[in-house]
Amino acid sequence: MESSYTVPFAQAYNQRWTGFVTLIGPRLRTLYEQICPRGERSLLDVCCGTGQLALQFLQAGYIVTGLDNSEPMLVHARVNCASFVSSGEVSLVQGDAADFSLSSRFGLAVSTFDALNHLSGIDTLLSCFACVHQCLLPGGLFVFDLNTVMGLRRWNNMTVEDALDAMVINRGMYDEGKRQGRIKISGFVRQESDSWLRFDETFVENAWPVREVTTALLEVGFSAVYQARAADLTVPLADPESEPRVFFVARV
């Protein structure tokens, strides 16, 4: 899983794209503590980005390992979680989500904000699932979200955000034949010196049928899988393909 994140984009991400994990973090923790009330309070955050979700769990008393392939993102994660880095309660590791091995074992693993849609294909996704499964304790939980085909179809648009500390233009398109969305994000972020840094990033996301993702999870050893909405992670969906974004809840 290659990363092209530049330093200015990581800065913009840290400033502007943290709302999703701020919303979903408490729901993930509630779900885990409801399903696994005696589960170990340890978290593996796959594609942890700038560490905003990791920080929520650290503040709730969890031991956390964050994995991300982007060093510029991890620079912000180390700052955001600085006191916990110093105390040894968090480990932030640069690594590929589809090819990693860790010595620690965890009660909960998560990957949020459609990070796994960036993987190149179903085989790569399967490799990621196998790596995560190997890191979970018996009875552990893996929760992640994916954009569905319906969700990526909505990428055929352009948005402009003009703020005091940044200007961001998003241009998206969806390829129906490939089930693939492509988005170019360009903009400027203000520096402490009052100068501006430009960034240009292009990302590709792939969508897979929900049944293929579920089959891949079961194939690597997860015993039970269901899909849910962000609004209520405890209620299985009857028709997940009709949702733009789906959370998968998989139990070892």
C-alpha cells in the first residue's frame, strides 16, 4: 500500500479531516466494550493517520499501536499523542496495511474513514485481513468502514473550501467499469510564518461487493461478520449494498 502523502497535505489532513474519527471513536469503543466486556483494553489502529482516533482510546485508558505507511502523517500523530508516546502507552509504527507483523496482540483492531478502500484489489484486502487477524486475541474484534459502489458514485463532483488557514479543492470522478473512484485534492495551507504551502494529491479508492469482503474475512479465520451503519454499530444491515458507507464488524 503505497503512500504519496506530502508534508503540507498531512498538515491539512490534521487540521481539516478529523471530524469523522471524532464522531465514530466513542461509538467504536462502546461497541467493543458491549460485545467484549471483559476484553483486553488494547487497540490496533490500522492506517492511523495523524493519531486522532488513537488519542481518544489512549485517553480512555487503552494501550494503543498505530500503523500507517505515511511518515508525514505519523509526525503529526507523535505530536498529537506526545504525552502517551513518552509514557510508552502508544507505539506508532510505519508500515504497510497489507503486509505487516507485530509482536503484540490486541483485543480490538480498527481502520476508519474508508482507509482500506485505498488498497489495490481484493487480494490485497485479503492480505490486510490476514495480518489483522494474526494480531488479534481470541474473541477479539475488527471493525472497519468501506465506501460501497453507491458511495463512490457520489465522487462525480467538485467542491471548494476557502478558510482562513487553508484553501482546498476536491475534484472527484467514478469509473463504473472498474468500480473505482479517483479524487484530486489541491490546495494551500498557511504556515506559522504566514507563508503558504501548496499540495496536490491524487487518490484512488476501490469498491468491492459486500459479499466478497465478507467472504475474505471468513477465509482468513474470522468466525462471524456483520455490516452496520455508523449511526448504530450494533444493528446488522439487511441490505448493506444500498448504503454509501458500511461498517464491517468481524469477530475472531
